[in-house]
Amino acid sequence: MSDSEILLKAAINRITARITEKLLNSAHEFTEIAEELPQRFQDEWSSFKKEVIEESERLEKETNPSKRKSSKEELSKEDLIQIKIDNLRSKVININKDIEGKN
């Protein structure tokens, strides 16, 4: 074999070795991804279901004000203040009705 043939054969061998190594690495990475995929899918699905439930509860509270929180521990300061304001408004309306009724 001539020097150029040896050089060409060496280059082909090295290219083949590199391609083989890249293919093996890619196959290994693909195998790892394929093994993780069911667990990742299950985690994402669980997370999605939890978000849907939380959103449905939020929408239910938004559309049904009668189902608001009932215990004082669960109510925020703003909620308590708003309840007091609503109660005072109701009392003022009742007093006005009584006054108008007497006139």
C-alpha cells in the first residue's frame, strides 16, 4: 500500500470510529429519555389535573359568592373589612326604610 492509500484508509477508519461513537452516544441518550418519559408524562399529567381542580374551585368561588369562606381564620383582613362594610350598608338601608315608612 502506498502512503496515500494508508492515509486514506486511516481517515476512513477514524471517521467510521467517530460516527460509531456518536451513534452509540445518541442511542444511549435516547434510551435514557425513553426510560424517563413515562414518569415525566405522569408527573406532568398529575400537575395538570391539580391545576384544573384548583382553577375549577377558583371559578366556583367566583361565580357562587354564597360559597365563600365561612370561618374567620380563612378570611383575609380585606374580606373581614368588606363584610363589615356590607353589614353597615345593610343597616343603613334598613334605617332609611324605617324613616321613610314613618314619614
